[in-house]
Amino acid sequence: MLSNLLLLLRCFFAFGEQDNSGREPQFDVSLEGTLAFSMQSGWSQDVDNAYEDALVYVTDGAATICFHSSGHGNPAVASIEILQIFNNAYQRGPNAPPSQGFVWRSVKRVSAGAAKSGYGSDFQANLWGGDRYWESDSSLFLPGSVVTSLQTSNSIANCSTYPNIYPEAIFQSATTTDPTQTISYTLPVQANQNYTVWIYLAEIDPTITAPKQRVFDILVNGVKIFEGVDIVGLAGAPYSAVFLNATVLVEGRALMLTFNPVIGRIAFNAFEVYQLIPVEWPTVKQEGNKILILCHQHPLLSPLCPVTGILECPTIGFQVQTWKDKLLPFQMGSLYW
């Protein structure tokens, strides 16, 4: 594999009688040495949990995926897919930290107003879009919610312009509501983490043809991240795509994305939310050598340090492989070199 690539890594999880005696396994998944997914007790009760994806920058020519048992059973992986997208996609702006320093764990990817969920390939999307899974928001609203769907078959300009490649279909539907109503999506998240929110818009209502006919604010947990959004004003015309992005710190365990009307009805087409997980620094060989020396010198651990084989250090909580007192290139747990 070539170096310096932006990849979409996705995993599908399943288990059965033969691999885990029909009992739900509990395990973690690390990407590029960084904990990305935790399949905790009860994960199999929600079908959406059987699929996870993340954006990862690979700089060393190898995509590394590690599965760690964290409870009962063995990790159960049905399939792994690795898809390349353009390296400079998802640029968060000139003042944002380099995206290469993060694993982008997908929290939610929604196509608003869509008749059904599907992958990019289901919507005849360009392969450079990564064949991402877009979930219809039809199942995200409570019964009785006052929401309606807008649809169009018109072509959408600028929806697949390098380097940001998206299915045209996600811009050909939208969710709207009454003029005085807001729409909110509440997403469970990990507390005290940074999340990057991407909003995708195109004006597809034939009655909206000029700026200032539809204006709304976008908020995260009650704080405005975009004020006075005017789709036609931003795009310059109806049926033309606009992308908005903001990164926010969420201190609690919920991210509430809200669309609040200012002029007319709100209408929006799609959104994505990613958790930005800082890439963990790998253990360098010199550090591993120092740890090995300490183990040999420790009176309680030295008997556990054979000349050859596996070096077990339960007190410190790591595992390395030795051969004639030399460290071998080896990966296990959280120790990498």
C-alpha cells in the first residue's frame, strides 16, 4: 500500500454458535494504534451497531487494524473494507489542526428526507466518495413529528467537485417542517470530546428562487455554529450544493443538532458527525528496550523475562516478544514499534 493516503475503514460485526457459542462477544477495535470502537455489552441488540466506519490517514504504507477482547468471547468480525478517498477531502479550514493527527470515527451520517437508507453505490455515486453509508432520517423522528420530505429529480451542481465527492442523491431530498417549527437530532456521544459537524445543503424547493426567502440557524447543544444560513445566497442559485463545517467540544454525553427557522421554513439535505480521536503516539523501539531492561532488573519481574519467547509483564500491563535479549518487530495491546 502507498503511503500518505486517506482511507475509509469499515467493519461489519457478527457472531454465532461456532465462534462464540451464541454469546455476544465484547471487544475493542483500534485503527492505526488508536482505540476507535468499543463493542460493549448489548451492542448486538441494535442492528446499527453491527457496522462501524472511520476515516484514517495512513502514512507508513500499511493500514493497521487491531481487535482486542475486552470481556467475554473473541472478537467477531464479519468483514473489513478499505476504501480510498481523496487526500485533501474533509479539510476543516486553514486554522484547524491537521486532520492527519486524528482518527475520524463516524457518529452519524444522515440523508434527510430520503426514501431509504443506502450506500453510495446504491445512489450511483462516484467511487472516490468512499461508498459511504447514508441513513434516512425517517426512523429518527418520534411518531407524530411534524416533518415532511422534499424531493427533486433535477441535477445538483457542485455536489461532486474535487476533492469532496458526494452522491447527488443526498442533495435531491430534504427534510422540512412548519414555518415556526425547529428540527433536532440528538446523538449519543462520548463526553469531553471534539466532534466535527458537516452540513450539506441545496435548495430544491421550486418556490424558493432567490436569497432571503429561506433563512435558518444551525446549533449544537444550543450554541449557534452557523447563523443566518441562506442556501440560495451561499450557493448563488437553487439546485447547487453548499458544504458547511464546524468543530465543537461536547462536554456531555449527547450532541443535539438543531435547525432553527429565521425566515420561512427550514429545509436541509444531509449531515455527517465525526468524533475526532487524537492518534496515539506509537512506542518507539528505544522505549521498548528500556522497558525490557527494567523488567530484567526488577526482582519480581526478572523471572518472567526468558531469553527467548514471550515476555509477560502483568504488573506493568504490556507484552513484548524477545529473542536473545533483542526486541523483535511486534504488535500487541497498546505497545507498538
